[in-house]
Amino acid sequence: MGVHKLLPAVVPRRGRRLGRIFRPALSFRSWLLLLALLCLFSFAPFGLKFAILVGHGGSMESGISSSQQLHITGDVERFNKEVEQQQLQHSGYGGDAIKAPGRKHRRQHFPCEIGLSEKVDYLIEPKDLRNFTQFSLEYVTMEEKPLGVNSFESKFGGHPTLEEREKSFHALNQTLHCGFVKGNPGFSNTGFDFDEKDRAYMSTCQVVVSSCIFGNSDFLRRPTSKKISEYSKKNVCFVMFVDEQTLSKLALDGHVLDDRGSVGLWKVVIARNLPYKDMRRTGKVPKFLSHRIFPSSRYSIWLDSKMRLNADPMLIIEYFLWRTRSEYAISNHYDRHCVWEEVLQNKRLNKYNQTAIDEQFNFYQSDGLRKFDPSDPNTPLPSCMCLGVNSGFQD
């Protein structure tokens, strides 16, 4: 009994002594753990990376210093560049290997300052603007089945021979393939069909701003209405080409067509029976062939669907064409300035079959394509209208 009475008195006393000894220690460890967790969370937003490498023997080592990580990363990047250069050499490009641009973070690009006129009221089209080589073009609109050929498939780009393609490079009166080629009666249509009302409307346009969204690949960006003059709103055709899938998505996004078939300034034109499964390829049709779609147009501006028109189209025409007495103007890409760089980027992003890219690129080089030299004022700019169709639209 005495023992049982003494235990309660002794045990608490020992517990208090033990508490005095261990409580500060436990508190210190808790604070140390909390401090470590705080440090870990504070470094997380800054992209702290813990590297774990597996050696040849299967052992794992961690805790590599930042200098070692940078060294290893540099070796990997150099190795990737060497592999890309070897691939380009083995692909038949010949000459110096194309140096792949290093991987970098996406840069921000801001609008550049352009000295546009303030108003369209006093713009005057130069009289001698059309002082260029004059020649007449006709287009192949139908192909007949060749004699002795059992299987014949109608194609949007037709079946031009290499001789016909070579002839199309020369500025002379001729008839050439330039899309919208139909087969004999009984063959399926080659695609990119419009309603007759839309076709009639587009045949009257003399100044055009056009863009496209196919396969629901983007969202609609309306031109900034307050930046567009009343003259342009009345006299310029703003045409957005879409397919039926994109049209349905526009309605879900709140872009409802009015009685004229327009959303804001955009006249929405539906293209049916698209000629290609690849939507990027289909998008080249209105981009390159605006002169076929708008046969009466005198000026045409193509706007990528990822861009918004923030200036009056007549001011753009005056600045880039009338002031410089130019026939056409093409904007410079914000990152890449040469076909060699574009080939690597398309492969890196896996935009298309890489073997097909190699074949097409080799074909361009056999035609005399050379690297772009910004210091050479006489660098030729290849035509990107019918020639692009006859090259890129062939299966």
C-alpha cells in the first residue's frame, strides 16, 4: 500500500524532470523541422531542382551541386545540337551543317512602332504604283483523266508536271495550276467550296483583309473597331474563313452571326469539303490564294488568326506599299528569318512528317534555294503564291 501511495508522488516528479530535459530538445527539433520545411517551400517557386543520376553500376547519387548541374546540362545541350547537325548532314542537305538554335524560354514580343499616317482622309494612291511587268495569267480549272491511266484521283492542286511547274516561275502570259482544280464530271469535288452568296460577295471585294480558323484551332479575335475608319468599314472586306466545326465553337463562345453573317467587322465565310485533313495545310489555301478567292481585289492583307488588327488597313497599305512603291510586303518573323531555321523548328515541334519535310527541303535546294543573308540587299524573295501551292499542296 505504501508503495502504491509513493508511486503517484514519485512518477509525476520524474515526469516533470524528464519534461524539463526533453521538452526543450523536442521543441528545438520541431523548430528545426519547421525551418527546413519553410526553406523547402520558399525555394520551390524559384524552380529548385534536385538531381538524381543513375550510374553505370546502378547506384544512385544525389545532392549534386548547382555548378555540376549546369555542367551536365550544358553537355546534354551540346550533345543534342551535335545529333541535330548530324541528322541534317545525313539528310542530304549538303554543305555546312545547320546549327540548331539553342532552346530558350519564350520571349515576350511587343508591338513595334510604325509611322502610319493619322487619317485616311487625305491618302492618295500613287499613279505609277503599277509600273511592274505586265502579263496575263489563266488558271487550270479542270483536268481530264489521262489516256491509259486506270486510277485517277482529282486533287485540289491538280497534277502539274515538273516542266509546267518550272515554267510557272517565269513572268509571262500562261495558264498554270493554282488550286481549285476540278476533275471530270463524275469525279468527287476537290474541296474548299463556298456558298454562292458568299462567292458573289467575295467577287466584288477590291480591298480585302482575310484570316482563317480551321479545326477549332483558335478563338476569334475581332479587329479593334475604334481604330478602323468609317471609310474602311464601308469599302474594305473583312473576311474570316472557318469550317463548320469552328463555327459551332464560335457560337458557344458567344460569337453569334448577325443577319449579314458577320461577327463584328468579320464577314464569316464557311468553307466546306476541306481538301486536306491537316488543318495547317488547309489554312494555306486562303493565305496563298487570296487572288483566286477574291478575283477583283487590288489589295489584300492576310492576318494570322493569332493576331488582332489594331490599325486601319488603308493606312497599312499606304505605309508598306504606296510609300515604298512596292508590289507586296511580308512581315519578318519575330524569331526566325531563314528556311533552315524553320525546318529545324518544324521538326522540333513535330508539326509534320519529318521525312516529308526533308524531301521538300531538298527539292527547294535543288531549285537553287540558299540561306537568307540579311546583309545582302539583292537576296531574292521566293514567290509564295501559286508556287507554294504547286509545291506544298501536292500529295
